[in-house]
Amino acid sequence: MSSITAVASGSKISVNLRRYPYWLAGAVFIALFSINVCLQPRFIEWGSIQSNLTTYLPLIILTTGQTYVVLGGSVDLSIGAIVSLVNVLGVRSIEYLGGSPTAILEGIGLSLAVGLGAGFLNGIAVGLLRLQPIVAMFATSIVFSGLALYVMPQAGGTLPDSYFQTYSGSILWLPVPLLILIVTLVATTLVSKSRFYTYLLATGGNGQAAFQTGLPIKTIRVQSHIIAGLAAAVASLCILGETGSGDPLLGPAFTLSTVSGVVLGGTALSGGFGSITGSVLGAATLGLINSLIFFSKLPYYLQPLVQGVILLAALAGGVFVSRKQ
């Protein structure tokens, strides 16, 4: 088992790296953050930090939701399609209801309900019907994408100004995106202390053994997909706060990014090992990679190559950390 030994005050302190699967993601995050600051000193100004947080937040929330699914031994390839469906339904419902503050609240409630419902359907397919996750999620992603195109065949719609003003404003002296991130981190911390999280790790680590010990693995997997669906809905509402309009095609691009963020954060795709902390760092690191490529002023034709090499190296490290010893 991998370990690192540090010497302090004449005594040896052994730190088991397997207890901290997010150590590599943290190291990469710090390195990329430092490089971004060197390339663009204004990167650490409060305005830039707030802007970057607003940009990174949807992926962070989505990656967090994906992590619960992966820890349980599944994977949600439809999470991006859920984002698209919630996105267009949110815009259409708020427009249809008149755009008043009450209409916005009702539209947000409908969006969250759609995300929960989509996650529940995914959970039924994987948990109760016991379909192969990759095949089942690929099928549901097509369904959700088709529904999104049915609701809004092309990008459009407009949200009331009050939606932007609220999302770009502050509550209790905290910017709304930062407040959403704090609430997300607090919620994930509480979940990590729960019996559900322990059962989830056991289910993903060895589903057969978990079943034999009496754990309700079907229910656990359904619950993990419901969390992912809710995360997709919240992320989609955050995206609406940036764009102000609906787009039935914006979601699928997030799907592979969430998987990359999970792996980069040290979570094993086979399930049963990893952490939410690592996934948050992994998602933020993906954002820093994009910023690095932008600030480096590389020729356009070299940007995808350099981005791919950096990402591949980071993911290789994530796989090494999450490898079961």
C-alpha cells in the first residue's frame, strides 16, 4: 500500500495516502493555480475569483452528483442530458407562468422536481431493473435529450431580469454562487457522515458481499442516482443565471467532464473508493486547465493538443491514486 513518510521533530510520521485520495488533485490544483497567477496576476483579484467561481460552479456541482453514483458502482452518462432538459423546461415554465417572482420560484421548483424525477428513473433502471449502467444511462440520455429538443427545438427564450439580478447579487454579504457552493459543501459533508454514505461505499466496493450482509443495495443505488439528478437540476439553474436563455444542446458536453473530474479527484470508477473533496478539486482543476490554455496565448491549433496532454497526465495520476491495492 502506497505511503509517504515525513520526519518532524525527530519522529517519523507515516501518512497513508490511501486515506487521502484527493492529495494528487490538490497538488495539481495548487500547481495550476500558481501557473495561472504567474501568467495573469489579476487572476487572484476578487473580481476574477468571483467570475471564475461562477464559471466553475456548475461543473463542480455536477461532478459532486456524479461521484455518489460512481461510488455506488454505477455511472451516470445521462447527467448532461438532464441538464439540458431542466434548462429548457426552466425557461419555458417561467415564461409560461408570466415571469413574476412567484413564477420564478415555481419554475425553480419544477426544475428541481424534473431533476429528481430523471434521477429516480435512472435509479430504477440500474437499481431495480438491474440493467447495465452504461447501456441504461446511454439510453436514458437519448430520451432526455429528445425531450429537451421537443420542448425547445433550438436555443432561445428569455428569463426575467430579476433572475439575473438575484444570481449575480449577494445574500448575507455573500455572492450567490459562493453561497451555493458553501451549501453544497456543507450538504456533502453531512452526507459523508451518514449511514447512507457508508452503505454506498460498501455497495460499490463489493455489491455481492453488501447484499449478503443485508444492505438494501437496490435502494442505495436509486438514492445515489436521485442525488445526481438533483445536482444536475441545481447546476442547470446556475447555468441559467449566467446565460439567461435555454439551450437543448448545452448539457452533453458536461457528461465526460464530470467523469474526468471524478477520476482526477482519485475516485475509482469501479466504485467503493474515493471522496467528494477530491471530485470538487478535480472539477476546479479542469476549470484551471481551461484558464491556463486561455492565458498562455498559444496558437489556436496547439491549444487542444496541450489541453489534452495536461488532462491525460492528470487523469493518469488520478487512476494511479484510485487503483485498488
